[in-house]
Amino acid sequence: MLLKRGAVYEHVKTGKRYKIIALAKDSSTLEELVVYEALYDNSVSNLWVRSKENFLGEAISPDGTMHSRFRLVE
């Protein structure tokens, strides 16, 4: 899946939506990272960082099946 800056993705487990702010690299390892923003009120943080590999990985949905962790909605 090609990640698009500014695009909105939905998390398979929660159904909550996030907007990709940027793609970045870890300064020590050069691992690719996704910087994304919660599009809902979140008291912990509005901005999040996750490895690109993890963002594009799979997760178990509420019905117990495996799906892409995030799906493009816009």
C-alpha cells in the first residue's frame, strides 16, 4: 500500500480515523516512520508515530479476522 501524506486512514480494531502528517526516518536507524494525527478527541496525544512496517502490517479486527491495520478512507 502506498501511503499518502494528508490522506485519512481508519484503524481496523477501533474504526477511529487518522490523517498522515508526514513520512520520516529515525535518525539512528533510518527506519521509515509514519507521523499521523488522531481525528478525534484523544486525551493522551493527538500526534502519533509508528514504524511504516507496523502501520502497513496486519491486525486482528473485532470479528477475529486478520486485516490491514489501517485502511485508506479518503
